[in-house]
Amino acid sequence: MTSTEDATVAFTAPRIAGGGSVHHARAAAHNAAVAQQASGQLLDAVSASVELERILLKAAAGAGKSYVLKQLVADAVAHRRCVRVAVIAFQNRQLWPIAESLGQRLGKKRVCLYPAKDRYNDVPDAVHAHAEVVTSASAIPDDCIVLIATSHKLGAFGERRRLLERFGPGANGEAPFDVLFVDEAWQLPNHLFDKVVSVAPLTVGVGDVGQLPPLEIGSNPWRGDPRYNPYRAWPTGYDADAETWAAELPTVWRPAAEQLPLWRAFYPEWGELDCVAAPGDRAMTLGAMTGLAAVVWNEVATGRPVLLEVDGLTEAEAPDVDLPLVTFVEELLDALFAAGFLLRTTRYDDTGSPTGDVVEASPGADPADPLVAFLATRNQAVDDAAEAVERLRGTHGLTERDVLASTVDSWQGQTNGITVAIHPLTGAAQLDEFNSAFGRLAVACTRATHGLLVVSRPGLDAFLVEAPARPGTPFGEPGNRHLPRQTHQRILDTFTRGSVSLTASAT
């Protein structure tokens, strides 16, 4: 066993410091301007005054893309030449908040969630309260102007025909919908998009270009068309297409201002990337702690991302199945919850201006977003983390809103206060398609609103220098084709770095 009682840690500043940026309403206005341009292109396309088949809005993590998507849906259905639209996503849970919000905005009878029969009982009560929920085409209300479904449901064999029989075509005269909206478009692979693209003449895709696709990417069997790969996110084939209008949302709402250099490292080719939160808008107040835990959590409380390399642990079962490292994290979390903490968040209006209100969240207070998420890559590692979380819940009387464990892949699209993540490359012997995936690291690092702590075995820097290079990059990495090692090095340079050496303790 190892002991943290006498362990010490010193932190060094990030190699990449934050540059100039704007915040609050000035930052939010950048997204609003892009959204307005997209709305203009959408309405012109619906009017047939421009020839467009696709509108793509590229977003960074936490850019408020769902808000923009819902605004574009409302703009579309208000147009006289738009009879009906569809909204799809890969996962059911992505659609629930969209259905609830659109139902509140447009009216319950006009918005219909269309799940598979075996998922009907999973739909939250709040969605039922604000939108119609049906599982067959014949049950869709006559007044429905927004149909919301997964790509699997809308792309099922015969579904387009059934919807045409139910409604007839939209204003376009052929397809059942006038516009198809795709939420988290960069999660949807070509082979699923191909099944739904014919339901509308115009597609609007909105999503985070840095997230993982739902399926691992394989080699392209369509070698005659290098833009097309059935397992790749469908928008990647239209970067230079004449009938596609694309733009980036240049502002993020989720992170603390102190995390902005990390966000910029994930999107280095973007002309600008600012954040609504200004310095001091997110704060973490810690209870009394001593020793290593106090030093680590006080560093995390600065808001800057923290990487801690831990030496002296007993041997791991595998590089990414590391019970000793999980146990070390459990000790840190135990100290955090024993001492108590409070997260403070400045509230903004829709323009990004502070309202004067501050939201406080603490353990046991049923926070809107989970307070602490413990993330790892492999299922076995998360099983170990889940057992640690269960012990913490039992010891401190915590709920799932206070602390949870998840795979990185399953936590896409989620938000939490503090993230503790095991670095995907910890203990690795080589860069492979799984552990070096750009999206996997991006999701691990971009869920938190207040604090990020990434832990690893020692030697990440040496590993990235010495590991054999892999040609190219994972599909879906925005911008220039950096090698995986360069991508990881660039991101690590934005972290406050610390190392700790543990000592053996008597058993």
C-alpha cells in the first residue's frame, strides 16, 4: 500500500498562458451574430432564393449550440414556406431537453417526440408535460410541426413512406419535411445519415466538432470517393461543397475564464474563441483540509486545469485499468467531501450580461448539474471508479447529483462542476487509435464548469517524445492535421503541472 500522509507536491505554471479575450455580452454577441447569419441562410434556402442543401454550424464544447439549434427551428417553422421540420440526434437522451424546450416555446400540440416503443417509458415526465410523445406515425397529432426522433427511428425501413402517408409532403412538394435538423451532427456517421437525408431537401447540422463519433472509425472501403466513409461523421464530407454553408460559433458558455487556454488548444485553427464567463465568475470555496489534498484542491480551485502525475503506486493491471490510481483519486475525493465545498456561478441573461444573481451548489443541495464527475476510458476502470463512488456516497451521505462515475464516451454532451479524469495515455506503451483519440481527450477535459483535475502515472512528456508516431490524426480533429503526439503535447502545455511521489506504508 502507499501513503499520502507525508507526500508533497509543487505545481508549475502552464507553458501556454491565456491571451487576450472578451467576456459577457461582448463574447456572447459573437455567437449571436453567427446564429443570425445562419438563420438568414436557412430562410433564404427555404424560400429557394439561394441553392443550399446543407447548413453546418461548428461549435466548441459548451458553446450553447442547443440554444442556437432551437432558435433556428423556431425561425424555420415561422416561415410561410415551411410546413413541417424534423429534429434528430443519435441518442434518445439528447432529444429530451430539446423536446421539452421546443414544446414550451411553440406549444405542446405542435411538438412531438417520436421514440421507439421500448423507449417510451424512459421519457421524463417533464417532456410529457410540454410535448406530445407517441410511438407510431398514425398517432402523431395533426397540429405537429416539429417531429423529434433518433436517427435510428426516423431512418427505419419504410418510415419516410409512413410519414408521407400520414401528412403528405411539406411545402417542397416531395419530402415529408422541409428542413431536417441534426443535433450533435458530428456524432452521426454517414451510414446512419444516409437513411434520413431524403426526408427533407435541406439539412441543418449543429454540433461540437471535437466530440467522439458514436462508432469507432474504420478504414475507408469507398476508396474511389475519399470524402465518403460510412463510419465517419457525415459533415466532414462537405468542407468545400458549393451547396453547403458552414460557420463556427466562436464563443463558449460552459468553462470558467481560467480554462479558456485549454479550450483554445483543442481548436487551434479557429480565428477567435472567447468565453462568456469572466475571471471570478466561477468560484470554488473549500472547507478546512490539510496535507496533499489541501494543496491539490486549492490548485484546482483556481479554475485552471491541473495535471497531477502520481509516482510510487503499486503496479496497475493495465495502462488504462489502474486500481491503485483510482484509489488515490478516491482518497482525494474523500478529503474534498469530508471538508465540504461550495461552487458559486454568476448567472447571465440570454445576451451574456450578468443578472446580478449568483447560484450556489454544494453536496446534498440537489444541484442542477452533477457536482463531481469521475471519468475514465475503459469500462473496467469505470467499474473500479463506480465502486469508489459508492463508498464515498455511503461515507458522506451523497447522491448521484453529488458525485458519479462514467466512461468518457458516455459523458459526451454532459456538464458537471468538477471533473476528475484519468488521462487516456497514462501508463501507455504506444499511441493507438483508442488512447490517442482527439475526441476522447476533448470530452474528458471539457465537461467542467469550475475545476478540472487530470491524474496520470508519471512520464507523459517522455512518452510523447519517444513513442512511435502514428501517421495522420484521428478523424474529426478540427483544423490542421497534427500528429497525435503534437496534439497531446499542445494540450498538456495549457495545464498547471504537478507531480507527487508516494511512499510505501505498513500494512
